[in-house]
Amino acid sequence: MDLYIAAFGFGLVSLSVIAIAAVGFTMQFGITNVINLAYSSVMISSVYVAYAFNHAGVSIWLALIAGAIFGAVFSFLLNRVLYTPFQRKGTSLLGMVIVSLATSLMIQNVLLAIAGPYNVSYVQPSGGTIRLGAIVLTVVQVLVIGIAVVLMLAIHALLTFTRLGKAMRATAANPTLARNCGIPTSRVIDVVWLITGALCGIAGVVAGMNSDTFAVGNGPGYLITIIAAAVLGGAGQPYGAMLGAVLIGEMTELSAAAISADYKEVVAFAVLVLVMVLRPQGLLAKRGALAAAG
Amino acid sequence: MHPGALLNLRRVLALPAIAALSVLAACGSESAAGPTDHSQLVVGILAPFTGADAVLGPAYYAACLPAVRVINAAGGAYGHTLTCQKFDTRGDPADAVPAAQQMITNNPNLMVVVGCTSDEASPVVPIMDRAHVPHFCMTGQSEFNKSSAKYFHRLVPPDEFDAYAMVGSALFKHNFKKIALVFGNDPGSQAFVDPATKAITALGGTVTINQAITLGQPSYRTEVTKMLKTHPDVIFTEALGGTDATYLKEVKTLNGSMIPVMGTSATIDPAWFSAVKDAIGVQDLVNNFTAVDLGVSFSGPGYTEFKTNLDASKDQFADAPKYSQRGSTLHLYDGIIMTALAMDLAKSKDRTVYNPKIIDIGNGTTGAVEYHTYKEAQDAINAGKAVRWVGAGGPTNFNQYNNSQQGYILVKYDTSGGEVQYDTLSQAQTNQVITAGGG
């Protein structure tokens, strides 16, 4: 039993990292209508920007902020320079997927040329461990959980209580109507890319802190889990992505405890497929903050 | 016109044609006086340069650079200068097959290919064999123990021998009886599991847990917790690409301290050292980690020539000097040199002609004298002497299946990542484990 309790505790860390990343990814899609497969490449790029700061003597927490700023600016520029011109030309959703996939490959290969294939680590304080019964977590992992909780609450507050959040929801529901109602949708979309890019950067850096070592090759691995969480919860729905992250994060850890490490992803993705069969629109479709009225 | 006049005219026209054909033939032939064709040839490095096993490709690239430097400085292989070219397999058979096909199609001047790890050897060896491209593979897969591929060469033992050496080290040298097997779920790493399990069980040890872990995961906390509950004396591992770093850091965190860890020869690698050192700390790595490695002395004139030229290659590859004690780098360097000498011996750049000569150079023919530097060996060949190459990695002993192996040393790291030999397995101990494992 202790093993399952411990696995549940580890799942909290995993789901925290996934949630930060998946909420950013799903908001990008929900509001801007771009399935951005370059998300994981921006994520791993942010990891390395934070690494550069960290190894220049900057504390990991300040490096985290640098990674977030880089993720925000990079994502903003990616949309302005690349995605928006394609969208203006009327490129289909599938076409945009291909564009983002090509962008992802380009970013990864440029990063590979710069950073090399080797695994590297942040310089971060070990900070000791915290034991809660069978659950054993490091101080850094507890802080990662804390960061995720704060960010999720902030996203909830943004979407629920602010004019910007309402403008985002209006843009997501019907951009043409929102524009006719006086909402500056292009500016809203710019802000969405900045916010989701920052989430992407933070997710990358906390993933790097959590795993202790990372390489450029880790990027594609992130994407699979992020998409799984986003789709499981309902594509485009931030609360759905949070729920999806909880399910994916916990299922992978608990199945590793119950069966074998070989099957932990198999079990998690089998549940994803099952949900898609029973509820193709995802668990929280039409119920999330970005859902269209009615 | 008189018929005789026509015949004379034909004779007159035939003369320049014959002369022209003679010139063309001379251009194409590889005469005993030396080649007239000095075109540059390619040494292909077919290996993972991206993906989970991306650390492997650079070690093989580091073998090519000094070899090419040595050969070109001596005037080339049978007059042909060489260049190194990377072909990325991503460590995945699905990517390796098109990479190998493109390499062969786009490079008719391919001289030899090195690399082809266990990740991709199975699908790419037949492709290279069909194309008559000599290749030196860093695969330990047992399917190549008796390979019928004529162009395949292997200078490392089968993987199961790595596993046997680890078992011998654990049981005979350290008295570890309870062993956890933690290997990556890639084919190359999984090749160790069955022979290790058989040998451990047959010699009275216990496999406490066998974990095939997915490479590149952000965390293995649950797997580590499960493993620690089995209370092993030692962890056997090969999980590359940062996976061991993440796993072992979590072992240290969740156990409160490190437990002994033993790695395969692939874990004696600067990239592996760097990643794990950063994760668990250099002192814990030095104190708790041992490995098995190919029996290489890292000394002698062959090694000196290799090391000098490896260090000089840092302009092309900054990390090259880090591979000075990587067994696979040394062996592939020797493979390229042997192929160049085979060309010198065959006096041909035709791969079908010089491929059989590689064995003659590696094993030496009757009356052969051992040479350790390329220039001296080349001069001896040109003087008509029989040559046996004993280079950076020591002597080669190809069997009928083009496999060569030299036994194992037991090693650990020093604080700067250098390899330190601390013991060796006797032949009797090695044979005992091999027999127990069914090898």
C-alpha cells in the first residue's frame, strides 16, 4: 500500500508539470485556433535559456523567470512572424498543423546545433526531502506543485474575473462577433500568445528542475503528454487540461506501481483512447471557461 | 575505292582510337605503380546523432576524425584522401533504413562505414552488405555472432559478454548477491537482460527486480521506490540519454544515499559521466559506480598516434579529446585504419577487392610484422612486406564471422571523468560466467 501512496505523491509532481504545460497549449488552441506542435520546442528552448542564465551564476528561480519571459516573447514572435501570415492567407487548420510541425523541427535542430546532444542539469539547491507518511518529496518538488497551484488559480481568475479574460473567451467563442462588438481581437490574441508562451517556458523549466537532467531530445516527449492531457480534458478547455493533467499524471505513476514501468504509458494512453471512444469531445467539453455560450 | 585502301584507312583510324582507349584504361585502372585517380573518399558514420541515444554518434565521429587525419597526412589510402560524414539514424530502425539507403545512393565514393549500434544494426547491415560497403559495427547483438554478412566487421564482444563480465564482477569481486536490473527499454540495452539473468541465477545470485525503463522520462520515482523495496546489493544498468542520471538521482533522494551501481561498457562515456555527475555529485559517482570495459591498455605507439591526432581534431569537434579513453572510439579508429591499409594492400579502391584484405591486415598473414602507426604500415606494404595492424585498441583477432574480441577490464571513474582500471577478470572466472549464462 505504501508504494501506491508514494506513487500518488509522485503523481502530484508529474501532474503539476503537465498541467502548466497543457493549460498553455489548450488556451493557444482554444483562443487562436492554432494547434501549435512547436509548443514543446519552445518549451525545451526555454529550458536552455534558463540553463544559460543558471550557469552564468543566476539562481534557478530567477532563471525560471528568464525562461518564462523567453517563452512568452518567442511564442509571440512565432505567431506574429509565422502563424498569422499563414492564417491571413486562409491556411486550413491541417495546414497550420503542418506549418507548426515544420517549425518545431527547425527549432529543435537549430537548438541541437547550438546546445549539442548531451544531457545537462541546472545548478539548484538540493534542499532536502519532506516526508508525509509514505510520500517523499524534495523541497523543489513541493515548490513545483505550489507554482502549478498558483498558476492554475491565476488562470482561473484571469478568465473569470478580468475584462481581458472575458475578451479572451469572447474571441474564442466567435472572433468575428467579438471584433464587431469592439473587442480588439488581434491584440487579445497577442496577449494570449504572451501568456501561454510564459506558461510554456515555466513548464519547461520546472520539468528540467524536476527531472534533474535534460537534453534537446526531450522536447518531443513533452508534447505527447501535453496533447494527451489537453485532448482528454476537451481540446481548447483550460479546466479540461487541468483535469486531463491530473488523470494522465496519476495514471502513469500508479500504473508503474501496479504493473510495470514498461506499461505506464500504455495504461495512461489506453484510458485516453477509452475516453475518446466514450466521449470524443473530451471530459469537459462545453463546460470550460472558453466554451461557447449555450 | 580499292579494298586494300579501305583496310589501310581503318588501320590509320584505329591507331588513335586504340591510343585513346589505352589512356582511358590507364585512368581507370589501379596499376602497381600507384593510382592515377586521387578522388576523395567518404568514411560514413552511421549512428544516432539525435534521439535518446544521441550520445553514441559523437563517440564514433571522434574515431573518424583522427583516423582521417593520420591517413591523409600519409598521402591518403592508396592515394585517396578521406573525409568524415555523419548519417543520423536517430537510434531508430525506421529512420536508420532510409538514412543508410540515402548514404549509399548519394555516396558512390563510400570507403567504409562505422557506427551502426544495436539500435539500428539489424536493418542496416543487410543494406550495407548488399551494397558491398565494408562496415564496423558497435553492436553487441548476438545475431551477429555468426553473421554471414561478408562486409560486416565487429571489434567488440557480443552484449551478453558485457553482461557476463558484470555478473563476474558483482559475484566474484564484490560479493554482491542481490542484483536489480535497470536497463533502458531500447533493443540495445535490453540485450543484456537475459544473459545477465541466466548467469546470476545459475551462479547462486538473485535478480531482485528487472525494470525496462522508458528512456527520456522526466521522472522514475515510482520505479525507483519499487526497486528500493527489493533491497538490492547493486544495480546493473545501461539507460542512456540522461535516463540513468534521472533514475540515479532519484535513487539517492529516495534512499537517502547512493547504493552501488554497475554499468556496461557503454556507460564509460564522457556524456554519461557528465550527466550522472551533475545529477548525483561527482563523489557519489566515483565512490559507488563501477563498470566493465573492453580490454584496452591506453598505451603504446598506436594509442599515442591516436591520442595525438584526436587532440588535434578539436578544431573540427571541440569534444573530441574527451573520447581518448572510450573503447568504441579506439576500436572504430582501428577499423578505419585497417580498411585504409587494406586498400593499400589491394592497390584498389574497389570495395569488393579490398574488403577481404581487412582480415589480412587485422590478423596478419604468415610472416606478418606488427605495425602501430599508419605511415610505417603503409610504407611496409608498399615495400611488399606482410603487415599486421596493432593500433590504438590493441591486437585484432577476427574469427570466421569477422568478429574480434579481447576480454574485459573492471573500471571506475576518477573525479575528472577519466577511466581507472581497478581489477580484471581472470580467464577462468570469465569462462565460468559464460558457461553459467549459456554463452
